Amino acid sequence: EVQLVESGGGLVQPGRSLRLSCAASGFTFDDYAMHWVRQAPGKGLEWVSGISWNSGSIGYADSVKGRFTISRDNAKNSLYLQMNSLRAEDTALYYCAKGPYRVAPPFDYWGQGTLVTVSS
Amino acid sequence: QSALTQPASVSGSPGQSITISCTGTSSDVGSYNLVSWYQQHPGKAPKLMIYEVSKRPSGVSNRFSGSKSGNTASLTISGLQAEDEADYYCCSYAGSSSVVFGGGTKLTVL
């Protein structure tokens, strides 16, 4: 059974940093691209970032480019999102999602999300 | 990276069919057959319903179907059921390792 479990969310002040993690199991992690998708309270889905199976291709939404860094450790079956210079508008539930081998949809499995709240 | 355009809401009665549109540009929907659709019930994670414009994952009812014409993709749900009431999001590859979602459509089953 595919499982994606996010962690690392919490309350953080504007301008500070936070690192999210996603632990994957139930599939061959290094065969697939992985993504972060967020959802602000009461709002729609927003793709944040994606990384190919071998980290050779990486993409970011314009809203986070230069502030967020996606990475993965295939030996640990883990995906990460380093979030710097956080803003109030980054407040959202952050989902980890599994894609095909390249940075593209579809996202066939999703975690339950980890909540990030940016507030002073 | 502008969001794809979806109607904010649609509604239908049980047994009827509804269609949700998803309009993008020649840089995303119009250029790639990598459009997917997701269903999200309140408080739940999204669920993949359609991928590559018209393909259904295993386990998804054949009442759900997808299509595309030019820069607009569509999701059709036939034989509406109460459990279909949810938010629906379209998604497209936009080139250069980027992805864009639609704003979402709230489906109400009357």
C-alpha cells in the first residue's frame, strides 16, 4: 500500500524558515517524481514544486521561486521542502504527492498534509 | 503560471449529467495531453479521477469521463450520485517542469 506521510509543519513567524518532510513507502521511491502541492484555508490547490526521480529536473511555482528548495533522498525514501523567507500567504496545508517519472501530472497518491501557519 | 479557469460552481440532480470546463492557454492545456482531474471531499486529500485527458485510474467509476478541445478540457460526470458532491480541480503540465491547477469547481447534487 502506498503511503505518504508529511511532517514538519507548524507555526512560524514571517521571515523565518521551516523544513517539511515526506516519508514514502509502498512503492519504489526512486522510480517516480515527487511534488509538493498546497492549499490555503478555504482555497484551491496550488502546485508548489516538483522533483524528478533522479533530481535531474526540478520546477517551482513563481510564487515560491527563490525562497523554497525541494530535494529528495532516495536512500531514505524521503522528500523535503526547505522554506525560507516565509510570508503570511504561504499559510496552507502542504501535501506531498507522487507523480510519474518526470515533473508532470498526474498525481496518483497524496498524503494527508502538514499545516504551515505563518504569523507573528 | 496563471491558474486554469474553472466555473466556481455547478449543480445537478441525481441521475443527470454535468460537465465542468477547464480553460487554459496554448502553453498548457493546448500543448500537452497531460490534463488530469481531482476530486476533493471536505477535509480529505484530493483523489485522482482522470489523467492524460481521458484515462481513468483503476477503481474510478466509468461515470467519470474527460475530453479536450483546443485550450479547454472538460470533465463529465454522468448518472450523478450524492457521493459525487465535492470540489473538482483540473491540472495541466505547463512545460519546463511546471504544473498549473484550476481554481476548482464546487459540485452540488441537488
